[in-house]
Amino acid sequence: MTKTMMMLLAVGGLSLSACASYTPNQNAAIGGLGGAAAGLAAADLMDASPEVKVGATLLGAAGGAAVGSNTGARRCTYSNGAPAPCPPRY
């Protein structure tokens, strides 16, 4: 990856970390974009084939959206999506 691309990723990451008052849907969208960028960057650093880059981007987006949607929500759920009691001090 070029030095310019690394600088853009660093600035983008820092600018996204400054936003704290988003809804869970907005957090999921931001997490998905960040995860996709991270997946693509990781695949690009490993000089992967185009197919692997697509897979890494999709997996990164899915993981980022899952983490982003639950960030700060203070909701606990079972694996099937049903509400669950949160542990103490959650």
C-alpha cells in the first residue's frame, strides 16, 4: 500500500473515532465501512488475489457492522436475537 493510502486510512480512523452520539443504525453503517476498509487493507498488504480481496472486504464489512450496531447500545441478546438479561456492571 502506498504512503498516501496509509495516511488516508489513519485520518479516516481518527475522524470516525470523534463521533460518539450516533444511533445503532448509524454505528452499524460506520462499522461496516470501517470493517470493509480494514479487510481490504489487510488483503492488500498480503498481496492477495482479487477474489480474496472481495471476500476479505465482505467479511470485514459484516464484522464491522455487527460490532458497530451494538457499540454503546447497552443491549444484551442471545445468539438467536432474543433479548437477554445483561450481566452486572454491563
